[in-house]
Amino acid sequence: MGKTTLVKQLARRFKARKVYEQFEDNPFLPDFYRDRDAFAFSTQIFFLMSRFRQQEHLSQGDLFHSLTLSDYFFEKDYIFAKLTLKDEELNLYERLFNVLTVQCPTPDMVIYLHAEHDVIMNRIAERGRIYEQNMDPNYIRDVAAGYHSFFQTNSKFPVLSIDTTNIDFRTDKKAVDLIVRAIEERRHSLESLSKETPSTQANLPLPGFGKK
């Protein structure tokens, strides 16, 4: 399965602090899936401020955990905003986003989970959220393309890209083991990686993963 399941698995291994996206707190989300044009802006602004408040808390650190794992990264919000907002709404959103993002911590690594379109749609159906049951497949394709485009041009942090089409993190111990190893290598090489150019940090492939 997906990102939240993986965070739970990794947090157990690393004894890390867990941070989860609070999407269910957004009162506009069910209406957004019913009528995206009418509710996109209110939905996106609520998410932006909610995620920013979480990031503020993260930046304060944690005396009891040396590592923090989150099931989202702050720039995710902008990826969705570009897909859903009209031009004038996006211009206003960007002004606010640019002010807030400089105050958010930069992740040491982002794990990018992706899968084939049919698999994603099946997983959405399995999740059983009522407001997602009539999800537009084209919108999901656009979201996937938005993520792909972002990570192709990202230079802010290293990215571990994993095809999860044939992986279920609830049962695949080997997959989790490989990710743990990659994270440990990343933690041990922070100083040397910081001296490299952004382009060399943009992708950290995980050996052994891909379509079967």
C-alpha cells in the first residue's frame, strides 16, 4: 500500500516521530470532489494553512526523537494548486505560498512513491472513502503527472523514487528493509552530499525496485 503505511513501518524501525497529513480535517474536501471549480480555492487555502501550521511545529524539533517522518512534503500543496486553481486564484495562492514556504524546514530526503494508473485507482477504491468513490480518472492522471514533473526539476532535496505497482508495504518486509538501508546511507552521508551540485542530489534510485 502507500505512503502512510510506509511511514508507520519506518517510524517503528527508526523510533522516529510521525507526522501525518490531516486531510480529513478539511471541511471543503467532500464538496471539492463534487464540484472542483466551485470549491478548489477554499479547499486549497485550508490545506495550505493547515500544512503550514504542522511545518511550524516540525521546525521546533523534538527532544525525544532524532528523526521525523512525514507522509507528505510541503511543496505537495503547490503541485495540487497548479492543477485545480484558476489563473487569478493561483496568482493569489502563489503570493501566500511563497511567503510561507521559506519558513518551512527542508526535508533531508523525500521518498517518491508512484504506481501504474490502474493500480492507483484500485487502491483509491479499496480505501473506501465515500467522497472518493466517483473520482475522475483523468484528475488522478493529472496529479501523477504533476508529481512527476516536480521531481524531474526538483533541486532542493534528494529524492528516492520507488515504483510501488507490485509492492504492499504492509507485507513486503524486503521492500521496507531496502528503504531503511537507503535512509541510513543518506543520514551517514549528509555532509558529503551537501557539497555536491543540486543536479547530482535530485534522484537516489533504489536498487531492486521496479515492475516485475
